[in-house]
Amino acid sequence: MTKRGRCLCGETRWEFEGAETWSCYCHCDDCRRNCAAPVVAWLGVPLRNFRWTGATPRTYASSKGVQRHFCATCGSPMGFEADHYEGGMHLYAASLEDPSDFAPTFHVNFQSKLPWLDLRDDLPKYESTLLHAPEDLADYEAG
């Protein structure tokens, strides 16, 4: 199955084949600031199953080994790649053509959750990143 996404103006688009590797909410300061949002919804896909289909996004190196992709026209955040998540593309769930299809399964960086954000789901809540979860949530080679 092919899933597709796009930015606000529609210039930058993406698609991937197959299933997501994972889907989650992230509460870290970098993700929140990048999106000006209290929490960010992500899905991870193997890079080998992913491609940009519209205008090539601009890229911002937000820290060493981290690349954040965004639309050069409207500025919408589109994706995230990092050396420490080799082989994976992280996509903003809200950029999906149909974001109602998104089904998060856990939270990461939960210790950074803003105190005024009231969340009442029963999803697992990891205090740190995907790399420090009890199971290997960032294994893009398995899929």
C-alpha cells in the first residue's frame, strides 16, 4: 500500500510503500519548536521505501547529524533524518494526505511534556528517545 503526504501549499510531496516502522508522539523541545506545537506526531518509515515526489524540500541541519526537511515555498515541516536513526525517514503525521489514518502507539521524550498539556491515553510513555526504549523501535532494517 502507498501512503502519501504533502505540505501546506502542495509543492513538496512524499510517498512511501509498505507499513510504517513505528508511529508516536514526541514531546522534545526541538520537535515542539520546529513545529510551534505542544507535541508532534511522527511516523517512521524505511528510507528505502520512501521518496520525495514534488519539489525537493529545503534542509536545515538542526544539530550534528540531524537534518530537518521543509517546503521551500510555504515552510511546512516535512521530515527528519538523523545519523543515529540510520536508514529511516521520520515524517510528520499531520502531513499525511489523510491524517485520520494515523494511529500512534507510544510517546517519546515524555519527561519533556508541557505541564499544561492534558493527555489521558493509555499508550506507553518513554522518558527518552526511540534509541533508549526497551525494545528497538528504530530498527528500519526489519521491515
